[in-house]
Amino acid sequence: MHDTAKTPMPLLTPDLRDQLLANGRQSGRDHVPVVKFFNPVGVGTWLATELDADNDTCFGLC
């Protein structure tokens, strides 16, 4: 097994993560989507607007 198989692929650049975190700190507002995630083998599409301070919970539209 290659070393790259053990390392997860980052889905967000530092700038996108910072913007999502900044949006998450501003509660009570409707934010414009920052990033689009999709399932290449299915029908799921997610538009993330905010990231919680735990760096694990996104909010947005699906």
C-alpha cells in the first residue's frame, strides 16, 4: 500500500475553511454557499455555507 492511501484527501483549502468558519461564527444570518460537494457515483449534492468550530460539522443546503 502506498503512503498516499493512508493520508485523507483534503476537501477544503485553508481559505475556504476560514470562510466557512467565519460564517459559522455569525449566527442568525443566511449565508451564500461557499463550496459545493457532490457524490460522483450518486445523486447527493451539498452546498456548504458554514463550518462549526469543531471542524467536523458543516451546515448548508442539500
